[in-house]
Amino acid sequence: MGGAVDPGGPTGSRDMAIIVMLARLGVRVGEVAGLTLDDINWREPSLRVVGKGGRVLILPMPVDVGEALVAYLRVRRAEPGERGVFIRSLPPFKALNRAGVTEIIFKHARLAGLEGVYAHRLRHTAATQILAGGGNFRQVQELLGHAGLASSMTYARVDMVPLRPLAPSWGNLP
């Protein structure tokens, strides 16, 4: 059972770029599916995504996301004039839809032995990584594009296991 994505060809490099974007940026499936070549700003570097309710977000592009995108775009196969970034692996070579992005994540999670893991779970992962790296809930809110802080707090759960040794032992009270 292997779970690693083989980035050797167009399909593997596409899948890797999608996984890295979802895990690092916390973008939604629809935002990945709707991403166009025109949404990538290599000078900044940033990505323009259209979120819920048509809300436009400009997200910073971390180095690993940029590298994964470049690796994929070098081997991307698309129909002439197709502006969608992520393309189906079988003809017609048009932009992936939401279901296609969801299936990619589900497939790779299953290959890694993780049943029932869907793309939305990686949004939670991105939020938790911000907190683990010393960030705060406002930063989670900005990255995920939430209007309110309460929504962000449901995405970023604190991992309690590493914190247990820091808690006082209530069993030793007089």
C-alpha cells in the first residue's frame, strides 16, 4: 500500500499541486477547481481565489505551493484556449470540476490507508498548522476567508496531546 503521489507526469504533478494548495492554503475545492492561469501572480507571488458568495481573496503563495504549481504547469496538457489551471487527465483536456478535485484527494487518502478523508479536511489541517506555528485565530480567519472569527475557531482545533504535560496535576492537591 503506497500513498505517495508520484509527481513524474502530468497527472501526478497535478495531484501534488492540488494537495499542496489545499493543505497549505486551506482553499476550498471550488476555489481550486475555479483557479485560472490569470489568477496566478508570479511577481507578488500570490493567488486570486473566488470564495463563497463571490468573495475575492488574494492569498500569499508559499514557496512550496509555487514550486508545485511550476512543476505541474511545465507538463500541463490542456485544450487550446483552456485557462483553467487544473486539467482533467483524460480527454477532453478541460478544467477539473469540484467533483474531480474531491476525487483526487479521496483517492490519494485511500491509497495512504486513510479512509473517509476528503478535501475539506485539509482546510482544517491548514488552520491547525497556523496555530501550531505560533499564529493566531485572526490569521486563520484571514487565510480561510471567513467573515467571522467564530467560523475560524471551528476549523483550528488545538492538539491537546502535546499540551497535557504542561497542565497541572490535579490529583496531587492536598
